[in-house]
Amino acid sequence: MNHLNYVPYSEDDIDYINTEMKSSYEPPNYRDLQKYQQLAHTGVEKINVEKFFRQSLRNIDNNSASGTTLSYKIKEDKATTPDYIKYSDPALYKELRRSKNKILKSLYVIRKICPLCNPFYRIKLIPNFRTTNIIPIAALDNLCKFFESPRNDMTSFKYIDLFSKGSFSEYIVWRARRNNLNIKGHIYNIKDNLNGVFIPPKSENVDVSEYSCEKDSNLKNENIKSFIETITEKVDLVCSGYMIENGDEDLLKDNNEENYYQYLLIQVIIILSTLNNGGNMIIKFYDLYQPFTIEILYILAKHFEKISIANSISSTINHCKRYIYCQNFKGATQETIDYLYEVNQSMNEVTNNGSINWHTLMKEEKTIATHIIENEIDEDFVDDIQSLNMKYLILQNDYYKKLLDMMFAHSRSTVDANDVIRECQKQWNLI
């Protein structure tokens, strides 16, 4: 009989790729749920969560981008189904689509199994914190060392928290208090995130302000400019944890990442406008396959000395979110910032309500900005992106195959949420 294997999350831990595991079961569907319930009577093997803590930064070669003079020009095309070929491998992506189609028939079962593949997946809250996403943020701080960036006054720290419902703010305020740092922070929020936002209580004696957009004008230029006007001093860190609020079923389908394009553009405008020279930024990307997001990344590569990518420790491989960490900001011209405002304005003219929905644009055959620079992106940069995406597709394909085999294996594993929380507290001293 086959035993239920867990799938290690870290993309650097790829030993399982060469592990063959065959199942006597066909890919299940909803009618197979009765069989799934029988697992409740089988033996349980407890998963050791310590091996899931391995993380690393993958650096991208931006040497050529740093010395390039960017030529800006908007190119518009009709919104279409994304083409994942240019920055990845067509055969790998075709295999991924086949696996996804099988998974979509068995979502109820998949939701039960996902926590076994990554024990952080369902841990939303931990003691002493009010917001979600503290675990991936603490893991990122362990990698990126938020507070170690050189600045004129090492006893103080200034930051901007974009679209994260204040999760970054809660973590930064908590960590700064332990390090005896003076904090000045700014939270920029949108209508989608207004409920449950963390604002430090006045008793904390920290200076954190909040700017919330008005209804139906979330992504308009006037809102961005009004927020930037509230930033009287350049900041040391800009961070963002914007979430695409879709269910598991939607995230397993195509074309969700493209709704994120305009949010990504706005974050870059704010970063280039408010960050100190020498400052750092960390924002979430949902797509590294399409020309628009690759060109945004190339613009960032031009303006920072170093650029790296890390996966979120709390996501499963079927979710495409990754964090981009850029170090040592070199400054930006007002011409570049004004041009990005122009791109955002062109998007708002298409959508009319300041929020892109790619499915609607395709249905209505609308034209939208698909390219924003004229430059040919240099080969080293493209090679790094292709290598990263192909490695990720290999992991995703293997992940889906393992999920299908795990559904009705004859033994099962379990994860104790309290064990996961205790291990997180131990790893990052979150007490």
C-alpha cells in the first residue's frame, strides 16, 4: 500500500521531485467523498513542521537594466487570455493546465489536503497579534532584515504600508518596540481593505497615520497624489501585502493575476515618489509571465541596486504569489513618475471606476495597456525570469500530481496547528 507523503513547500527542497508515487485510484470527483471520509478511520502520522521553515532569496541579474536608459511608450492591445509562453515553457504550462482541470473536479478534497502540503497554509492568527499574515511577514524579515538598511538615524525607522490591512504595520511596530526604535508609519488603504485594518492604539506612542480611499475611486491618480502629499519625509521601507480576495476555486483558474496589474502599478508610483535614496521595498507579485509585469519589474531593476524574489512561506504552490525585494533605491526622475501616472490614467479611462477586472475587459473586447516600455529587455534579465518560472512550473506540476495521489492514500498525516504556532514563535521569537 502507498503511504501518504507530504509535499515540502520550499522551492529549494526538491528531493521529492524524483520520488515516484503511484496510486491505484483514478483522479476523484465529488462522488468520491464517501471514500474520502473513510480516511478518518486510518492511522495518523504527525508531520514535523520544522523542515518547512527553509527559505531563500533568488537574485535577479539587473546589471544591464541599471545602465539602461528606458524609453517609455504605452502600447495597447485588446485584453486577451494570457500567453504564458514567452517567459516560461509551453510544454510545462500545458501539463499544468491538464493537472489543474483534474484538481478543479475535486476542490472539496483538495482543500482538506492542502494544509498537509504546507502547515502554514491555514494558520491565520497567532497569539499577541490581531492581523493575519504575520507568519509570512516574520519569515520575510528573517530573510530581508527590514531594520538593517543603512539610514542617517539608526534609532528611528520610517515606512509605508500599502494594501495589507495593516499587517506589516502591526509587525513593524511590534518589532520596533522590542528594538527600541522610534517609528513613523503611513498606511494607504483602499475600499476593498477597509474592514479590520490594524491601527496602533494611541497608548503605543507611535506615529502611524492612515489614508483611506473613497468609494469607487480607489485607483485614481488624485487619490494616489493626495496620499503622497501626506508623506512629509521620505521613508526607509515601502511594503505591500495586497491580497487577491478570491476563493480556492478561482485561484486555481486562469486570469486572476491580471486583475492585479493596476494595483502593482500604483505601488510602484508610490515607491518611486516616497522612498529615501538607499531605502528598500518589498511588494507582492502575482504574475511573472506577462509583458506588463515583467516591464514593471524591469523598471524596478533600473532604480534599485539589487533585486530578489522570495516565495511567501504561507502559500501553497498552486498560488502564484511571490515577494519582490528591492534594495538600495537610487532615486527616480519626476519624468518617470509622471509617465506612470499617465499609464494609470489610461487604465482608468478604460475601466471608468478605477479598478481593473480582466474578465470584463475580455468580454467587452476592451483595449488596455499591455506594454509600457519600448526597450528590448536584456537577455540576462529574461533568462533569470524564464529560469525562475520554469522551476516554479516544475514544482507546481509535481505538486498537483502528488495532490491527486494523496487524496485516497491508505494512510494519512496530520498537522497540529498549535505545534505550527509554537514553532513559528520559536523561529522568530514572536512572543
